[in-house]
Amino acid sequence: MLAATVLSSLSLLLALAAPAVKAEERRANCDSVHVFLARGTNEPYPGRQSAVVSAICNGISNCGYEDITYPASTSPSYCNSVEAGIIGGTSQISAYANRCPNAKLVLSGYSQGAQLIGDILGGGGGDTALGCSTPINTGLNPFSSPGNKILAALLFGDPRHTANQAYNAASGAFSDGINPRTGTQLTSLNRFSNVLRSWCLSGDFICARGGSDPNAHTSYFNIFSIEAGYWVKTKL
């Protein structure tokens, strides 16, 4: 009876200790390629972009990802969610770049998450097309850390999609989204144009205002995951 009690206690102690060890190992390790994902509204982690991570990491021995932690919701407001994501996402990216200075960083965002990535890179804030506004934030500097560690950034179905940019891809390349970037924010985002790719389908009313295909906004990863992974590899 005593032996069984001791073994049971030992097993419990080992079970409690194991997660702490694994967490320390995760903090200590650095990926050679590390992907940050900003999920779309109301998606679970990691969301549809897991297919993109698989395409990027395929064939790379030391490649991983983390989710940008933010509400990804419209409650209490879309703008509160985006603001939280900008603050938290910038912090996560900066912390990883500081801890792992040799890591090649990749950012990927879908829908609300695409706006989030664009706002982190190029700056954001001001009124939206959704009845709310966010504080102005300055984008990352592409010439200093962590901006200069970002070798590829992917946007899918971006509400702030702006027509006729060099990095636009797919049939909606010549369309504006529901809240296109203008002025200094667009100029600032374009500093990252050589590492940026933004996929928009013409039927997607989020990134291509007036689009009328109800399935377009959720179809990016069935169509473009392999293409996106290949493109990222050309930038690494």
C-alpha cells in the first residue's frame, strides 16, 4: 500500500514538473525560420493559416510558428481587437527577435489578422469602415530590429487592401478593400514592399469592395497555401 502511494506521488510530481521543463526548452530554443500568425475574426488558434505554415516549413529542419495573441473578435469592438493585436503582436515579434537574433522571421495574417500585420508593419490607426477608430501607431522600421529580421510577410483577404500595389496578387489586385490604406500609412507599408505579398480575390467583398462571391473570403488557403510557401522560400 505504501509503495503504491509513493509511486502515485512520484508520478504526480513528474507530471507536474514535465510542463515546466518543456516550457523552459521552448523559451531556450530558437527556430531558424519562425512564423507569426494573426488569425481571422472568430477563428480558433492557429486558424486556416496552418496550411501556410506547413507549406513554408516543409523541407526546413528548424522551422516553427507562434500565434499572435489577440481577441480576433468584433466584441466589444473590432477596433479594440485590432489595437490589442498591434500592441501584443509588436511585443511578441520584438521579444523573439531580441532573444533569437539570427532567426528569419515571417509574418502572416488573414482577414482581421491581415489588417493587424499591415498595421504592425506600416502603421495604423484612425477611422475604419466599421464604425470605430483606433489610436495611431507607428510601423516598424525595416532597417532596424525587428523590422530587418522580417524576410517575408503575407496578407490574405486584407480589409485594408489597396489597389495597384506592387505586392498585390490574385484576381483582386486592382481593387480596394473596405478600408484601403492611404497617405503616410501606405507609404510606410511600402517600405516593406520587397518582402510583402497580399492575396485578394475579386469576389471577396472584404479586400475587393463590391465583390459578390460569398465563398471567396474563406477560400485562400485551399488555393494559395502552396504558392505562398514557395514564395516565402524565395525570400529566405
